[in-house]
Amino acid sequence: SRNEVVSLGLEPRDVMAAIEAALLEHADGTYEMPPKIGIHPEITGTDNFIHAMPAYLKTMGACGLKWVAGFDNNFKVDLPTVTGVQIYNDVETGLPLAIMDCSYLTGLRTAAVSTVAARSCARPNPEVLALAGCGFQGTMHLWFLTAEIPTLKQVRLLDVRQEAVAALRAKASEYFGGEIVECRSNEELVRGADIVSTCTFGDKPTVDNECFGEGVFGVGIEGGCGFTAEALHGADKFLVDDVPLAKYFEELGKDWVTPEGEPASVDLSSVPGL
């Protein structure tokens, strides 16, 4: 269950080690990970998905499948946005060794990948983190980013639900000793920040081209969610953790290319030090 997974007490440093090893194996090519397939139940005003995500890591000797859903209106019925099941299989017999709730694991994994990228690609000694979206994913991202980037002195928070901002601020004050600012506008959140993290759903991007200044590192879950197309096209470099998956999403109509139609993606494994 989710509670049993949480009770393991995994810390950012534990998760980061596993994620970095998996990314290195991805760079070495000793993996099998077909682009995620999905279905998208349509409810007016939402952008829902349910994805099947199998993977095999040869060197780490690990394989399994995640069947994960993201429904952005779940908070209205007191349910997590991300739900699902993760199956871990034995690589020698194929037998399922564990069937786990995947919601908390997804938060750990997503925040860790974002943090690997931010720690490697942000400008030296970043001090200001802007976080849009203070739900579960935002909570995990703030925890990981502040734990792994010790030079951060200020974090800014913004969410369409002010109660979520207040709750995250109270929680973050338990582990982050710097300044925590509650923002009321996109511009107040982003302008002058060193790292911008968007953990949002919906069709109203937080980061536009004007606020996305020179030298800023932006990381958006779900393929840049939270950034306008102009902001993404204006970036010097656009990195993804898996190019075939990015191209697959492009075929589904996602905005992965420059205005001139040229691919704008490079593999995260090409970053020096990874």
C-alpha cells in the first residue's frame, strides 16, 4: 500500500543514487523501455491520462511495469492526482515479486529526475527557486531540490489554491532554513529566479517568454507543462530524459519542435557529468 511504501522512509539521497544509476544505464544503452502507451478519458476541462510504462535495466537486473493515472480534478473528491499500481518482476523467471501502490514512488522518481537535471544544468550556485504547483508533485520537488542544491537561499511558491501554498510553506519550513515566499502572480514567482519548476496541470502556462530570462533553468513535469510554447522555443537548449519518447509525444501532437520545424531535444545523458 501507499502507507507501506511511505513507511520505508526513503530520503532524497537514497532515491537520487538509484535514479542516477538508471540514467547512466540508459546512456549506455543497456535498457529496454518502449514509449509509454496511454488512454485519455475525456472529462470537460481536464487533461487526464492513464499510461502503461514497462522497463528493463540489464545491468541493474530490474524490470517491471507501472500502470499510472493522472486526473487533475481528483483533489475535488479528496483523492491524489496521480494513482496507480507498480509491478516489480523477477528478471530470471518473470514472476511478479511485488505489487505496489505507485503514487508515492512516482513522486520520488519524478522529483529525483528533475533534481538530477537541475543540479547538472542550472547556473553555478543557484540561490532562488520558483515553484509553480504546490500539490504532491510540487511538495516532492521542493524537498528534493532543496536537499540536493545547498546554495538555494529562497524558494517562491504559487498555486491556484492558496491553502496548498500555505500547507507546503509550513511543511518546507521543517527542512529548509532559507526564505519562503508566497507569490500571488506568475511574474512575481518567476522574475529573477535561477531555477523554475512547474508541477501543474491544465492549459494556463505559468512561464512565458518574457519572464524566462537568460541563464534560467526550467524543469516542467509532463513534457514542459507550465511553460508557453514561446518560452520553450526561446530556450538555448531543451533536454529530455528519453528522445524516442519525446518524438512519440510529438507524433501525438505535443509541441516538441522549434517554430522552424527542427527537433529541439537532446538526450539528458549527453550532459557532462551524467
